[in-house]
Amino acid sequence: MELQKYKMPLLDGEMKELADYKDKVVLIVNTASKCGFTPQYQSLEALYNKYRDQGLVILGFPCNQFGRQEPGDSEEIGAFCQKNYGVTFPIFEKIDVNGGHAAPIYKDLKSEAPGLLGTQKIKWNFTKFLVSRKGEIIDRYAPTTKPEDIEEDICKALRES
């Protein structure tokens, strides 16, 4: 997974080179503000605060493709994440993760780490991909997998250089 080939806008419109996250352990998550899994923001932020000094970064990608659970614009999404969960990890502008307009990063993630029975589709909000410092996808996690349940995998990835 060559993160350096992607350049994407953050919620504030600033273009972010994902190459800035080279040599980091990266957890990529498609998010939504009005989903049953939205409280995972709290656990994601806790993991980020606990491990960012060791090299973890979490990248949130809001998506409105599942039950229209992310209807807001960038300003509304940012305010929601900050007010309700104190999110400080990078959140990007809303994207598609499936279909013909899927963001290139998600096309690559799904291709390199297919889901159950080889499906390349993202099934729902809060699907997670853990990427090693070397750019290898360690695992793909279902929306039902709580962030704290992958802490052991994150720690292992942080120890490996």
C-alpha cells in the first residue's frame, strides 16, 4: 500500500499528502456521524492519544453511502467529531468507498485486503484497515470490531520496524 501516491483534502480543505504518514502504523476507517457504530470515535481517539507518540496515526474518511448516515458537509462533520468525541486525528473530506466514484485509496485497500468470501465491497461504516510502517496491509476489520479489540495488533505493528 503506497500511501505516498495519495493526496486528499482534509475537512478544512487543506490538501494532505499521505506520504506524510510514511513509516507510521496507519489505521484507516470510513466513518459516519449518524451510525450505530459512531461511538467508536471515542475508542479511536483513545487509541490515537495512547499510541501516536509511538507512531500510530488514524485517518478518518467520512462516507454517506450507507443509510445516508453522513449527510453533513465538512464543517458539520468536523464540528460533530470535535464536540461529541474530541477527535484530534485527521479527518478527510467525505468520499465514496464503493462504486464507480470510490476514492482511489479505497479501491486499492479493497483490492489488497478483500473482505469475507473475497468481496471487495465495504459493507458498512467503520470498516477498518491496519497498515504497517512498511505499507503492508496487516488486516481488514469489520465494522462490528471495536477499536480496542485491535489494540494488540496495533501494538505488535508499532514494535515492528
